[in-house]
Amino acid sequence: MHNLFYALSEISGISFAVFEVLFFLIAIPIIPLYLIFSFIYTLVIIFQTKKYPKRIFYIKLIISIIAGLLITL
């Protein structure tokens, strides 16, 4: 991502800091929304499919939380 911003700043002539600021202004609101919606989606899956054992529900929940945390990094 750092190299992409650098390349864009070299091509367009806009300073490198502008691209980083724009990225964080866009990314900071999106990441918590993604985490919230992925958590809600997992809960919906859990409540809709009551046929499976609870262990699978917890595995799906943990995977979605880990995926959300990895995306934030």
C-alpha cells in the first residue's frame, strides 16, 4: 500500500501525505462498519441454522472475528 501511494504521488505530482490522509479518512470509518456487519452476519447465520451443533457456530464466530481483526491490521 505504501508503494502504491508513492507511485500515485510521483505520477500525479500530489504530495505523498495527501494520499495517506485520504486513505485513512476512507479506511477508518469502513473498518469498524465491516467488523460490525461481519459480527451481525455471523449471528444471523447462527440463529438461522439451528440444525448444526453449537461448536460449528462458535468456530464461525471466531473465524469472522479473526478475519475482521486481520483486515484492520
